[in-house]
Amino acid sequence: LPEDSSDQDGREERAKRTTSGFVASHYNARPEVGKIKREESPIIGLKNFNNWIKAVMIARFARPAIRETNSHVVTTGRRPKYRARVLDLGCGKGGDLNKWGKAEIAAYVGVDIAEVSIEQARARLSERRRLFDADFYDLDCFKRKVPPHLLSPFDVVSMQFCMHYAFETEDQVRMMLTNVTKYLRPGGVFLGTTPNAKQLLRRLKKLPDPDPAHPEGGMSFGNGVYNIRFTSRHGPGKGAHPYGHQYWFWLKDAVDNVPEWIVRWDTFVTLAGEFELELQYKEEFHGIYEQEQNVPEFKSLLQTMRVVDSKGESSLDQDQWEAANIYIGFVFKKRAP
Ligand code: SAM
């Protein structure tokens, strides 16, 4: 287990009381290290790979919806007046701003529960040439509605590495889906990345019960890069209840043992259907890599984003490659009402 997984300061007890506050303070406390220091991260290969996955998904699935909207806009003067807009829920420090710039959007709204991250995202944008209008809001998007005055219809809603924090309760997932869909135009796209619950539960099943002398140790798996620790085999009601199955996640140089929640995929797809969302795509990260690595545009991105070096050698070691595949990418489309 990683060093910081002990419960000496009552982390688990506090997490049980206010998980969202716990998550917000974790992300607020993570320093913005800047571009140069970032390159020194011991998991820089994995970070670059995750960014490549997001860039590919934006190009593959968000760009068509953006282009569809932009193509209806009459170009006047030297600068085309694009109309395409993106809502990024759980936007963090704004790490995807460049990717959205390349997708030729006109406006971006970033929302995150961690107000320090929101400040950093604002600062990041002001350092760059502004390709689009942007607004940022600190808000718990699982408990509160994104205020309507901010928004006209969005073409794309993105939730990257964030959605699973909602799965503590059904109410939170419903609020999240309300925020995803309320201002998403029909035909618009909801895309994201989240841990693959099926894989996590499959691996949990193979683990022995906790040592009765130290039951708080729980049941964990991982490697030198990541650790996932369950304290229970089931969520509430011996697993009959599809929400509230918690585990603790540690990712080297990124996530310091934070509570997350299993996303029961079938339950989620059914619920998303109630919000007019239809599943278009779901794939593990290794699968996305297999499918897209030889597409010329994405192949050259592998080098530009330093997932591979100039000789084509991967920058991920075996542990990072295994950690990458905890996640899936998914895409839903909003039906016409
Ligand atoms: N999307 C960013 C990215 O891909 O780099 C950040 C991902 S980070 C792993 C997860 C983000 O979800 C954090 O910035 C966290 O503050 C945010 N988050 C967690 N719970 C949230 C909530 N209830 N409302 C809004 N944001 C939340």
C-alpha cells in the first residue's frame, strides 16, 4: 500500500460524512506545477497518454457536432462567428483548453467544485491567445443546478475523469445528468472518461477477505503507480442498491487516496436514457489506442503529445500501461425530444 493510505488523521471517517468536501479539498490542495515541472512527473507517460485519449475522443466524437453547428453560421468579416459551445463539468485546472481550441469552438464554460482549480484554469486561459470566449464557475455539479443564465444550448458536454464522484447516491447522478442534458442541444454529444467498474469488480472478486485482525486494511490491488482499495465487497444493501459502493484510489503524483464510487454501467445507461441520452460508444483505453493509433492524424499526435518518442518508443512503463486501462471512454448523443 502507498504510504499515505493510513487512516491516522481520520480521512475515512471524514469522507463518509462529506465526500464532496473531501474531494474538493484534495483537488484544491494539488499544486499547479507548470509545464516544465510537469515533465518531471514520474508518470508523465501516463499523463500524456490520458491527454492523447481525450484529444482523440474530442476529434472523433465532439468535432463533428461542433462542425455541424459552425457550418450553419454565416461567415462575416475576417473572423468567422462560430457558435459552437462546450460545457466542461469537473474541468479541473483547465487542462483541456488547448484541445477545445483546436476543435474550433466559440465558447467554453468550465465548472468544478474546487475553487482553487477554477482560479488556475482562469489564469491558464489568460496566459494564452484566446481562441474562444470562456467562463469558469466553482460549483458542486452533483448537488446544484448550473445556473441557466450562463448558457445557451451546448453542442458538447464533457466530463473527464470526474463522473464517478457522483455515484455515491442516485440523487447526485440525477442532478449530474440534469446538468449534462438541460442545455445540450438535440443531436449534441456527451463524452467522458471514467473507471471501468466491471474490471474493478472482477478484480475485487479475486481478492481474499480482509485480515480479521486488521479489517480496516480492506481489499486492494494495483502496482507501483496506482492502488485501488475496497473496504466492502458490495455497496449498501449487499449490492442490491446500485449506488454508494466506495473504494479508495491512489495514483502516483496525482491522486492521494481519495474516495471514489463504482459506476454500474447498465444502471447508468438506463438512467441516462431517461434524460434522452443514447449510448454511442464505450471502450477501454487500451481498446481506444488499438483502434486509433494508426489513423494518420492520431499517429502523429502520439509523437506531438510525447506518448512515444521520435523512435516510436512508448513513454509508459508496464505499470503505467496497466494503470491506463482502468478507464473507459464513453459517448452519448442526445435524442430529439
Ligand atoms: N477534467 C479534468 C481533467 O481531465 O484534467 C480534471 C479531472 S480530476 C481527476 C477530477 C475533477 O472533478 C477535479 O477537478 C474535481 O474537483 C472535480 N469534481 C469532483 N467532484 C465534483 C463535483 N461534485 N462538482 C464539480 N466538480 C467535481
